[in-house]
Amino acid sequence: MNILDAEFVKGFIRLTDDAFRQGWHERNGGNLSYRIRPEEAAQINENFDGTKPFVEIGARVPQLAGEYFLVTGSGKYFRNVVLAPEDNIAIIEIDGKGENYRIVWGLAHGGRPTSELPSHLMNHEVKKIATNDRHRVILHSHTVNVIALTFILPLEDRVFTRELWEMATECPVVFPDGVGVVHWMVPGGREIAVETSEMMKKYNVAIWAHHGTFCSGTDLDETFGLMHTVEKSAEILVKVLSMGGKRQTIQSGEFRELAKAFNVTLPEKFLK
Ligand code: 2HA
Ligand code: ZN
């Protein structure tokens, strides 16, 4: 099968276009990765080029040994993916130790996988284990309103979770575990990857102060939808704060009622 005809590739390309149109991906901002199912890889691997050298990941991900990922390219623009996928995205293979990768398809005119590859792969490893192989997508976006809030709210999981939950009744149902906040760090390396993957052990959302948001999910729709929900909630909070702040809101007892009605568990630490 032609790689561009595979459903997961079509979905990946559509997500990059949708996310660009949301205003989350200026220039080369943001990145996306998808952990390819073995049966999906089997449908297209006749088109893989296994001759490129392995390169260091910059992190150790032994639980991902031998896996294939579809990833956006470093320095590539989300808005160009739909026009020229083969130049802007790539499929990479992880080696048997989980320490190196090689490009087997894509980035046809050169390039490297996303500069945030250590964070993406460490998040995938954590989520693969935590969700019993269900989560397959990591999306990093420069979400305008979430970033704005990191200049105003204390950089605490509890504060961000509770404020975002209060801004839209469906939020606790969409992200019942809450969100984590990573203090400002240099992007692109192993250190921020370690911090972020620690957050991903507890949450599906990790906010990078003054930078953006990471979301994890089972599929492309769910992960895009999670980013969209979190960012929309942040937008409402920015509007509320701009109008002088809350005069009324959803109460802890009401969140408990919601949890019961929608059959979700909300951690008590966020209901104080
Ligand atoms: O430019 O978003 O975090 C890509 C990024 C780095
Ligand atoms: Zn970024």
C-alpha cells in the first residue's frame, strides 16, 4: 500500500492542518507523533528504506524498542504538511535497545524528526505502560490561552486543573485526572523530557510554562479533541479574567455530582 493511502497517515495529516488552523502552530511551532500499530506498519513496510544510519535519540526508551513512529520534522511547518507530506513528516524505526532511531520514510529533501523527539518518545513509553498499550498519540501545541495563563496563575497542577475544570462543565469528564504543569525549562532536551514524562504518569495533559501544551491520547481524534478542550477552557478563563474575574462558579459539591452522573473519578485533591 502507498504510505499516503494509509488511514493513520491521512488522519495525521488532517490533524496537522486542523491544529494549524486553530492558531496553535506558528512557523515551525509544535510537533506530533503517532506510535504505529504493527499491523499498520505491515501494510506499508514494502516502502520503507532500511539503509539509513541509526542516530541517537538523546533519551533511553527500551520499552519502545523496534517500534515505528510517524513524526513531524524538525523545523518543518504544520501548515505545509498537507501540501507536501513526504517533505515534512517521517516514519522512524527505534532500534533494539531503544537508544537510537533511523528514518525509513519521509523528509524526502532531508531533515530530522521533531526537536522534541526525547519528550515525545519518553511520553510514549510512559503512556504505553500506563495505558496497557492503548495510548498512541502525543501532540505538542503552542496553545495561545494556556500559555497566557502561565503568566498569571501559580504554576501548580491543582490550580490549573481546578481553574480549567471550572470554565466548562465537560472538562472534568474530558480530563478527569487533571493537568500537570512543568516550570520553565530549556526545550528540546532530555531534562524537560524527563519532567514531562513524570507528569504523563499522572495526567494526559502537561503544560509547559510560557511555551505550550503536551497531550496524550489513544487516537488522533481524541488527542486533538483533548488539546482543543483544554485550550478552549483556557480561552474562557482569559475572557473571564479580562472581564474582572469570576462572580460565581461550579462548586466542589457540584463536581462530585457531575462525577457520579458521568461515572468518572475526580481526585479529591482537586475538589478542596
Ligand atoms: O519548534 O515547538 O518546542 C518546535 C517546538 C519546540
Ligand atoms: Zn514548542
